[in-house]
Amino acid sequence: MNMYLGDYSHFTNIHDLDKAVGQHRGENRPKINNTDDDILEMIHRHSVKSGAAHLRHETIEKGIGKSNSTVRRSLRKLNRLGIIDRIHYIHPDMGGLGANIYAIKPF
């Protein structure tokens, strides 16, 4: 379990996280497509233990079967709609950019 991810979480328990995801889906259904929803679900699944997800674009691509540009476009949309926070992560051991951290926002 990645304890540092808890620093980026907006939730103290899984129930509140699940509720926020459901509310975001309900409110934004007309604005998000199936790809956006698949990415939200992947972030949600990876956030269950720590409250946030540390995912590479390539991991998301493989997980949902979409191209890099499609994944990036959907992530920007989810961020713009206020559903997720995207945190650029600097890997402390490597001194460079690592995979982004995604945190689902409260509704």
C-alpha cells in the first residue's frame, strides 16, 4: 500500500469515495462518454486502498483499450469537469516526473 497517496485523498473512508463517484456520474452523465466513464472507474478502483491512484497513461491505455491521445483527452475532460484532481508527481528517487496521481474530488 502506498501511504503517500493518502496525502492526496479527499476522503476518509470508502463509502464517501463511492458516493462521490456515483454523484459525479449522475450529474455529468450527459457530458461524459463511455471512455471517460471507463477511466473514472479505473481511477476509482485504484483509489480504494489509499484514496488516490498513481497511474501511468500507458496503464490506463491498456486497461481500457484506448490510445494515448484518447486517454489524455478524457483525463483533461474529467479534470475540467471537476471530477478529478490531476497531480504531477516528481519521483523522489529518480528526480524526475513519474506517473500522475489522480484523486477523485468530493461532489
